[in-house]
Amino acid sequence: MAVLLVAGVLALVANKQVRAAVPRVPEDAITSVKDLEAVKEGLHR
């Protein structure tokens, strides 16, 4: 029984660490896409 409790706690801790490690919104990617759209817009003018 204690093994299951320890495994559950470790799973919760690992889940929290994974969520903290992965950004929710890739802001750099969004910025680069906006920059790319601005370049494309400039080429069409």
C-alpha cells in the first residue's frame, strides 16, 4: 500500500515539473510568425 502512495506522489511531482518546463504559449514562435508576415507584406508592395 505504501508503494502505491509513494508512486502517486512521485507522479504528481513529475506532472507538475513537466507543466512548469513547457511554456503555455510559444511567444518566440508567435513573434517570428508576425515578423515573417510583415516581410511577406513588404514584398507584395
